[in-house]
Amino acid sequence: MNYRHAYHAGNFADCVKHAILLVLLKALARKPAGFCVLDTHAGCGQYDLSSEEAQKTGEWKTGIGLLEGSEDPALQEYLAAVRDLGLYPGSPAFTRHALRPQDELIACELHPEDVRPLRRLFRDDPQVSIHHRNGYEALRALLPPKHLKRGLVLIDPPFEKLDDFQQCAQAVSLIRNRFRAGIVAVWYPIKHRTPVRAFYNALTDAGIRDIIACEFLLRPALDPSRLNGCGMLVVNAPYGFENEARTVLEAMKTGLATEDREDMQVHIERLAEE
């Protein structure tokens, strides 16, 4: 309950997460049938980068602050969404921006100070439902979606607890059992390799198939006290996702380059076949 994303909004990890999210949403929209997105840790929905919280850390300056002027074609869809939505959008705002009339968004947020602005943002929007509840616990109640057979579950916890990786692995297994047609996307921090490897192993040991890990590293993952990178793990990815994700992340690597970021790397690995 202590984590507040307002301090970190628009940083490099947000940029990675949201650009990959848009790749997945674009793929879902290629078919005319409607889809449902369940966002388990939705946050406020949008963030003011001029706020006291954002200015205190200044993390956005080496994230969206570096990318906003990029002319790389691979980033234009993401940057156009940022411009169109105003402030810095959270994942629910990016998702809503990509929805068609036949699609819907279910957003869960537990923090009482974050769920209020989230409700205001989507007030009277018939395609969005907001739930003030634990996102992990909501999976059993809300999956499979009542009206739509396709969709995406985005899991983006704050990773403040020691068992967050374990909870993510358990959540992926539950989703695959209850919503076989759904895509699962999990954002996770990379500080050092041990918890990330354990996360990967937990998924493959559980028999989860069709797993792709997209990693974006600012520096080698050697110092557990620093956020050295982040990843998006995608299960049941749409056709062509690996190539599209690589193109976007390589463009982001160029756009986020600074003098002290000479060791940035992009890794995309298939952990389990279909």
C-alpha cells in the first residue's frame, strides 16, 4: 500500500511497458471480434509530470523526456498516444485509447488514493469498469470475461514484497487455466538475475507454454540495490510479436541513450515453445 507510481511515471521502465502493451493491443485489434483487457494493478490512470512527486525523482526526464522528440517510425504510435492523451498516461489510459466500440477494459486498483482519480478518469465510460480490489484476487471472479472470448491480462505489481514474483507465476498459471484464449503480459523489474531466473523456472516447471521474455537492460544486472532493467513476459503472444517487440525496443534503446548508458541491451528470448 506504500508504493506510489507518481514518483516513477514516465521513466524508462514505463516507456518499455507501454510501448509493448500497444504492440499487443494493436495485434488484438487486427480481428474484428471484440476483446477484453483486464489490468490487475491499474494505478491512477494518468500522471502529471510537473507534480511534486514526479519532480522529486525526475525519472521521467531520462524516460519519456528523452523519447518525446524521437522520429523513429517504430515509436510513433506510442508517442502519438502520449501526445493525444495528455499528462503521462498509465496503462488504463493507453488501453482505453486503443479500444474499439466492441472492446472493453476492466481495471483493478487496491490503493484508495489511486482508485479515486482512476474512477474520475473513466466516469460514465460504458467500456470501462473500475474495481477497488486486489488484482490477484480478482482473477478468479473476473475470468473468463463474461461477454468476450478474446483478450489480454496485464499484470504490473509494484514488486515491493518478497513474494511478488511468486504471486505473478501463480497468477499466470491461473489465467492460463481460466482464460485459454487470452494473452498474458507481466511487467517485472530486473535488479539481479536470481529472482528473474526463479520466475522463469517457476513458469516452465508449471508447464506453461508459449512464453516470450522481452528484457530491456540499462546496465548489467549485477547490483541488486538498483533498477538495472525491466522485462515484459508475454504468454500466448500474437503472431509476429517477437519481431515487432524487438523493433520497438531497439528503437527505444537508441532514443534512451545517454553518456552513462553505454551498456544498454535488448534481449528477447522464447522460454517455452507453443
